[in-house]
Amino acid sequence: MKLNLLFLPCAVLLQVAVAMGAENLPSLLTKVAPSSPAAILRRPSIVFIECHGLGAEDLSCYGQTNYQTPNLDRLAASGIKFTGYQVGMPGNCPATAALLSGKNETDIPDQNNLASLLNQAGYRTGCIGEWNPGSLPWERGFNEFAGFLDDNEGRNYYADYFWRYTPDFFYNKTLGQWTEWKPKDGPNTGGKEVIFDNLAGKKGRYLPDELFHWAANFVRNNEPDKFNHFRPFFLLVNLPAPRTATPGMDDFPVPTDAPFTGESWPQAAKNRAALVVRLDSGVGRFLEQLGKSRLTNNLALFFTGLNTPEKFADTNLARIFHPTQPNKVPMILHWPGQLPERHTSDVAWTAADFAPTVLDIALIKPAVPFTGTSVLPLLSGKTTRRGGVEKP
């Protein structure tokens, strides 16, 4: 049974979140009433998952042999695995800006970015994880946000707070609490919410795991149905992992290094392998929610690395994780029934091509200039503008 949290006071919302457990922390992202304009039924929902510092060879479908990533392997086997994708501009902030602006720039325009254009076309938009371009996500077209507002916040995998925003509640700085929004209160703002299980140095909730719970909650609360006129959604999941926790160090904090405890690797290698496997398990849980929400056939899912892996201080780590392609990131596109399956593509494209590609998928033709161009025609064989081969 779906719980509608829309009209609950803030104090009650917090009690509900604690009572409902980890998978519902932070009672997010609330089921909301239909918005106008109503979406076209055939428009697919779109999910983009990116991981900081995840290299192509971190995944077994790209050649990793020291461990397996079965959920991402399954995603690649039923979709397209790209070998020619490049992040483009280095750094977390420029990469995110390129993704949303469709340009190789470090700033995100307020109206003509990907989230704003999708929102204007009737999509529900959400961002979960780390946000780092400098502006606030709810000022750049996102209806909902839960996560962290800079790199330093995102590096703490046991953070005791996060930033949350929904359009139905705003953070009242005078009262120091979330308040139901009313027109007289003015524009909505975002605020902090406490993760009680991590207060006073406790390690009750591991954020790389938790972010997948939040993403699943967003899907569950925003699944297209008759109550919201089958409105599609766009969800950006920006995971601050598996990058190093401290610049220049390879400690990769994890709750446990299992199942690699007995390996003869350096401890940092055991930790990183355990973290990547946990990320793969998180993807598996997220895919289960998509199935429960009946979104297996009308959703385009992208999975990639936000930037190339950080350099390892220990050369053994480089040998274990990225022996041949240290500067490559994975890119998987899963869109059943619409694109070829079990294909490997060497089509060359970058983060700046993502926004026009997604708008193409969403059947939106905006009158805005992009540096990047959609790769969708290349994948469907309608053009040969760039080099690339689809291999069955």
C-alpha cells in the first residue's frame, strides 16, 4: 500500500520516516498530486546513474576478473555497452554542468538545461546524491532533491545530515523546521535533515547504500499511473563513490571488506573491491524496484562514471583495477524494445551529448542551441555522422 505523505505536518513526517526504516528514509520523496501539463503517454521515464571515480575496468562486463558485478553485467547484456564514451571536461562540477547544459561549460543555465526542459514538458524531475555545480538543484529545474551540496559533504560516507527539498514543503529558517508550503510564504527553500543513526560518530547508515534506497523511493512515489496522468519522470542519481575518501589516500571506507577479507591484496584494494560490489548490489535493488513499479519496458536507464578513476597511491591497486584502460569510464544504456540488446558500440560521444540524447528520447525538440548532439540516430542506424560500430 502506498502511503501519501503530502499533507502530513513536518514533525509527523519525521516520525513516519524513522518508523518506516532505512528504505524509507527520509520519507522521501513524497507522492504528489498531478501537475500540469499532463505528459504524453508514450514518453518514457529516464534514469541516469553516475558514480564518481568509477572506471570501465571496475566492472566485470568491461574486463574486471578479480570480482564480478552481475547486476551491471545483466544491464549491459540487455542493452548497449559503449566503449567510446568520454566524460569530456575534467572534474565533478564541469562534468555535471556538461551533462545538464548540453555544452562543454562549467555553468548550468537556469531555464534551458535538461532538467528544466523536461520539467516544462511535464516530467517530474529528481536529483539524489551529490550536487556540485555551485547553484542549487531546485533552482535548475529539479522538483525534488536529497543529498549533498559539495564534494566535501559527499566524501563522508557516514554523514549525519543531508539536504532535502520538495516543492510541497520548505525549510523555515525562523522555526528551524520543514513547513507545509503556502503561497504567502514565498519561494521554497532547501534545508538540512538529520540522519539520527549517524549522530555522535555512529555508523548506522552507509550513504552509498542509502542513496539507492532514496532512489527507489523516488521511483515508487513517482511511478507513472492513472493518479498522475501517467506522468514520466527524470531521475539523476549522482553517487559520491567509489572515489577515495581523502585526497591522495586510498582508504575507501566500507562497513566490511567481505568477501575479499582473505585476499592477499593491499587493504585499500579489498575495500575498493567491496565498495564496487556494494554499488552493484545497490543497482540490483534499484532494478527490482523498477520491476515492481512496472517500468521495465518504458524506461531508459543510463549508467556511467562521472569522471575517470583517481590515481592510486599504491601501484598494486592500479594493476588490480585498471591494468589496461585507466582513463576510460563505463557507459551502459538500457532501453528495452527500443534499442538493440547485447550490443557493444564504439560510437564516440561525451557528456555534452547526453542532454540532446535524452531530449530526443523524450520526444522534445527544444529551440535551444547545444554544443552536443543526440547519439540516438547513430544507435538506430539513421545516420553515420560519426564513426561507430554496433557489434552483436
